[in-house]
Amino acid sequence: MRGRRSDAGPTRREALVVAAAWLVGLGARRAPQQPDTLAGGGPAGRLWDPARAGQPLAPVTARDNDAAIQAIEKQIRCTCGCNLDVYTCRTTDFTCTTSPAMHRRVLALAAAGKSGPEIVEAFVRENGVAVLMAPPKRGFNLAGYFVPSLAILVAGAVLALVLRRWTRASAAAAAAPAADAAAGPAATPEELERLRRELDRLSV
Amino acid sequence: MTVLGTLALWLAFLVGVWGALAGFLGGLKNRPDLAASARHAVFAMCGALLVAVAALEWALFHHDFNVEYVAAYTSRNLPVFYTWSALYAGQKGSLLFWAAVLTIFGSLALVLTPRRHRVFFPYVAAVVSLVASFFVSVMLFAANPFARLPYTPLDGSGLNPQLQNPGMVFHPPMLYLGYISITIPYAFAMAALLSKRLDADWLVAIRKWTLLSWLFLSIGICLGMWWAYVELGWGGYWAWDPVENASLLPWLTMTAFLHSVMIQEKRGMLKKWNLALIIGSWLLSIFGTFITRSGVISSVHSFTQSNVGYFFLFFLVAAATASFALYAARLPLLGAEATLESMVSREASFLFNNLLLVGIAFSVLWGTLFPILSELVQGTKVTVGPPFFNQVNIPLGLALLALTGVGPLIAWRRASLPNLRRQFAVPAAAGGFTFLVLAVAGMRDFYALMAIGLGAFVLATVVQEFARGTRARHRQYGEPYALALGRLLARNRRRYGGYIVHTGIVILFIAFAGMAFKTETEVTLRPGESASIRSPYGWTYTLTHLGISQYDALNRQVTAATLEVRRNGRRLGILTTEKRQHVDALGRPTFQPSTEVGIRSDLREDLYVVLGGVVNGTEQAVFRFTINPLVWWVWYGGMVLALGGLIVMWPGGGPPAVKRTQAGYAVRLVGDAR
């Protein structure tokens, strides 16, 4: 068994050749890489395998960070199917090619002198109302915005009425035995309040 | 093993159908033999499903890529940790997980529930068997995890990189456990309706289960937020995604139930409402499972793409119809044993708290389903994203936060004016003072101001309650303050654990308010270049790009960018953000490159750095820098919430007299009362 392993394994010379070839290959692959340039800028070194770092990106411009542009892009949904707005998608999913294209379109429209609402409207014309991150407040969409609050208000009003009816019924029911018990020793309001306070404390 | 798995599924299905029939018949006909058989059917089903789980795990760990599920969600170089979690990474596996855990919970419920509740057991066994059989039938007829491919790939597709995160190992099971465990209270509710024993007995039996469901859901939701924050790279933790909304819905209704059930226990009121909440919570848990599996939310038309969607829709409609028909039939037996004495009482405040919780649940459901509704009514698809949900839900959430503080301050039955004055003085002053200080200090975001001001109010109510309780014990028993505080908590875990939960909620709301001050910027840096970003607290962070390194790790090729971080010129350390290209065992890319965020966290804010990519294949890189204030408090708030929940559900916690008082009329039957 030992002899077979010795036959099957590489000799020292073969191992050295392989190691040398590997080093040469590594050197050849690394040759294009430039040394890093620190402090002061200058050309940055090339990555060993740029494909591993995702899609190549263009340098960020001042317009990319423009708050007005970002505000517009946060109203528009990326159409890649991610359910994110254009700004969030282009600054999060760096594999998406749709949001950068939509961003360029926003920049182009802004450069053409369009205002924020006009840019948004242009996207709606091209892609339909679903391109907006929230439905516009008109027509049936108003139901979307106001039905929950209205429902809660109506339910709250109904609840208040029901509670009032219950409390009145309870008071009426309590009044009858109270009249019967009038002959017995009655507690003063101060005593009742003190009793209530003590009960509160004990329920702790 | 896959043959064994399929056989186990069939066995579980047949036993489950028998268990359902035997349970219902055994309960209705009062046949102990059938009741016992139904109980045993749940145990047998549990055993069969555990065999199926073991068979699937065996296939996963042995890289049996001829099994479609194994090939779709694992690869040879996937770490063991994630190979295990692949069990619930896909739809088919998660259905198996659902069914298996349900039968485990069902078995535990039947074993651990005290014998005095045995009248419910046949129905509980029947409901558990029926629900589990449904899940098994979906697997057998539409989504078999043991289905085989006509060929055997050399390696699997691997797990989605975003799922290769510790948060994803724990978050889905926690949520599933929350969803699944709601079935037990639902089963007891159905048992109470079927057996006509509609006093508080069934509530006593399910108390721990409702808390357990709520706790699992809470932890699952918090873990999901953490995973989204550290893994998805968009700089937030909640996006009002339909899947997130689906988890929030039952949590809201369960929270409502945990409050309103106290009224039933103490006063014998709200029986109808509590039953409706339990049924509704369970239906919402199934609804959540349905909408996350059918694709129905993306578009009405995508519904047809999934057979599983039809199964769930049918089950949901059938279960809702059957449950509410039975509920309606029993309404005459659900009369209250007491009436409300005053509008200014804790009962009334709990009712308004319930109104808001259920109202928010409705609002979230409405927003989630509105795209479908719009498509049906207008023929136009609309997107309902975070701007919509924030606009509708933030005011409701703030109102709920206010009620969180108001509820504990009002006495049961009736609160007098002096009592209210005494209770509200300190908390209202604390809230108002905080609001004013922040407004004067220059905080201009109204919602953030309200959240922090109301948070201070609620926190003051909690401190006041603890202080008064401790002082009362100190006076009454002469205990030192520390001991009195400890015993106060230990003797009434439900009440004071609840206050700790309230504290967790306050911390969460304040942390959410921090996101109003989020700042972000995108920059391109060459090695050695720096960029600055200003924090809402006024200091300046300077980040210097040190360079990019590339190396191979276990199942991925990593491109890591390193940055030096300084705050106001003082060096804080190094931050690394990565691009990861995952590969299979043969070195082939399996997914698009994913991003690993670099986060520097402290109590005040998070510095969140994302490597966008590189320019022209060089080390010149595009980064996004974000400052997220108070994010750490979201996780801390979640932990406090979970701690409070654990304290509430910890066994013991009070002298027997308290328990007797709480159970009160539990032993009185409806028939006896009439």
C-alpha cells in the first residue's frame, strides 16, 4: 500500500515544476495589475478579476446626489420587478440595469428643463400609473387612502355609542338594588373614593 | 429515502383524514374510543411527518441532486448550517416544515394541557389533523418535496446568497412557529364552539399558546427586520412588502386578543369578540401563507401561475365559512356576564386599543390587497409602496402608542376624576416636557416629535407603576426596595411583564422615529481618497478608501473594499464591505454578485457602507454611505419585547388566590349559568 502511494504520488521534481509553473502563471495573470496609489489619487490599480465585483459602474456625479433628483426617483417604481423605487434600487441592487436606465432618463428630463411633477407625469405616460410608488390621490384611489381611517372612525363612533348604552344600562341596573339597600348604612363619597383607591392599589 | 419520505407523507395524510373524522365524531357522539383514536392519530401523523423531514434532510445532506428540491436549493459547497436551513428555504420544504411542526405542537397540546380540559381534546385533535392533512395534501398533489428530476445534475443551484445569513436561519422558523402555533388556540376555540363550553375554560387552556404564538411572531418579525437590514443593503429594515405585511397582520390581531382576553377573564365580557379575534388571527396566518405562495399580490393574473395558490384559496374560504358559520350558530350562548360600568375604565380603554390594533391590521390588509382591488375595479394596476403605508399607518401607530400609556393608568370598572389626576399627572408632564425640549432644541419632524414625546409618556407610566408597586410592597411587608421590586415582578408576571413589553414597544417607536433623520450619499473613491458625511448629531464622518482585495472563500469569490473611518478627525477603525460572487463546487457562478454591507453601530447611530461596484475594473469604487440614527435600539427594543413576553408566559407567577380570581367563573358552564 505504501509502495503504491509512493508510485502514484508526484515526485519532488514534478512538484517543483508544477509549483514553478503555477508561480509563473500567477505572475502572468497579475502582471497587468498596477500598484495601489494611496493618498493623492492617481490611477487606481486594476482588479485581478473585475467580473467578480459585479457590473462596471460609472463614477458618481453631483447630479446623482441631487436631493431633488432623489426625491423624484423615490416616487417612481423601478420596472425590473423588484418593488423598490428607482433611487433605492439603483443604490442597492447593483445588478439591475433597469433602474440606472430610469435614472438616466430622469436626469435627461431634468436637463431638458422639466420640473419634478412633469418628470413623474412623463413616466406615468410611458409606463402607466403603476410606475408610481403610491397611487395618485384621485378617483377610486381615494378609497385606498381614506377607507382605513374612515372605517376606524366609524367603528370608534359605533363603539362609543355601544359603550354608552352599556354604561347606561349598567347604571340603571345598579340603581334598583341601591334603592333597596338605602335602608342600610350608606358610604360617603369620600369613603367610596378611598375604597376605590385601595382596590386600585391592591390590584397591583 | 425519498421513497420513504413520499410514503410517510401518504401515511400522514391518511392518518390525518382519519384523525379528523374520528375527532369530530368522537366529540359529537361522545365516543371515548374515537376520541382516543383521534388523539393517537395526531401522534402518528407527527411521527410520519418527522420521518418525512428526516428523509428530506438526508437527501439534502447527501446531495441527492436527482431530487428536484435538493438541486434547486443546495450545492455541494453550501455550508452545513445552510444545508440544514434549506429545509424551509423553498415552498415545498416549508410546507413539510409547517405540517411537521403543527403536528408536534398538536401533540404537545394534547399531552401538556391539563386533563380537566379533556372535553376539548377530540375536537382539538380533529382540527389539528384536518389542518395538517391540508398541508400534506398540497405536498402530495401540487408541491411534492420528494419529486425527482429526469436527470441528475453534477451540482445543485445553491442557496440564494441573501438566504446565506444567520438571520435567515432563525427568522423563517420563528415566523413559521408563530403562524403554526396559532392553530392550537384556534383548535381550542373551535372545540369550545363545538362542545358549547363557552365559558373561560378554553381561554385558560390556550393562555400559554397565545403568548407563545405572539412571542414567536414578535421574535420572527424582529429577526426579519435585522436580516433585511444587514443583508439586503438598502439601508432600512421595513419596506411594507406583502410578505412583511403578512407577518404583521396576525401579530396585530394576537396583540389585540392578549389585551381583550383580560376583560373576559376579569369581567366575563367580550366573549364574542375574543373568539372572533382568535379565528381571525388563524385565518390571517393562513392568508399570509397564501399570499406569499400564490403570487397573487404582484398581479391578479400571476395567480394562475401557481396551483398551490388555488389550494390555499379554497382552504381559506372553506375554513372561514365553516368557522364563522359555527360562530354565528353559537352567538346566543356568548352573552356577557357583566356590563361596562363606565366609559372611563380600563375595559373601555382596552376596547379602543383593540379598535386601533384591528384597525391597523385592516389598514395593512387593505393596502396589501388594494392593487388587486384596483385592478378589478378600475382595470388599472397600481403600486402600493412605503409612501402609502407610512401616510396611512403612522398616525394610527401614534394613537396606539398613546393608548399604550393610557390603558394601565385607568382603573378597572370605573375611574374617578381624582384617580385620573393622580395617575396622569407625572406621565403627562414627562411626555409634554420631552416634546417641548426636543421642539426647542430644533427637532422639526412632527411624527418623530410625537413618537418620542408619547414614548416618554408611556415610559413614565411604566416607571410610575413599578415605583408605586414597589413602594406598596415596601410599606406593606417591610421589604427592601430591590427585593420589593423583584417580588413585585415575580408575583405578578403577567402585569409587570406586560409593562416590560410596553417598554419594548416604546423603544421600538423611538427607534423608528430615528429613521426620519437618515442621511445618505453616493461617492466614487480611488484608494487613498476620502469622503465626508455629516451626521444628524452634528459630527462629521470621514471615510478613506484603503483599497480592494479579492480572494476565494468557501463557496464564494469575494471582492472586499476596506475603508478607514474617522469621526471629527478621531480614528474609529476599519470598515469592510464586500461583493460576493457565489459559485458551485465546480467553480461556476450560481447567482448574480451580492453585496455585504459594512456596518459600524453604536447607541446613537449606524454608519452603513455599501460597495456598489468598481469603475473600469479598477480599485476606483462606488460607495453608498448612509447614517441611520437609533437603529441599534430597534434590536434592543425587540429584545426587551421578547424578554417581557417571556416573563409574562413564565410558569408560576402569583399566589393561587390570584389565579383563582383570574379564572373566576372558569368552572361555571354556560348551561349552569342559565
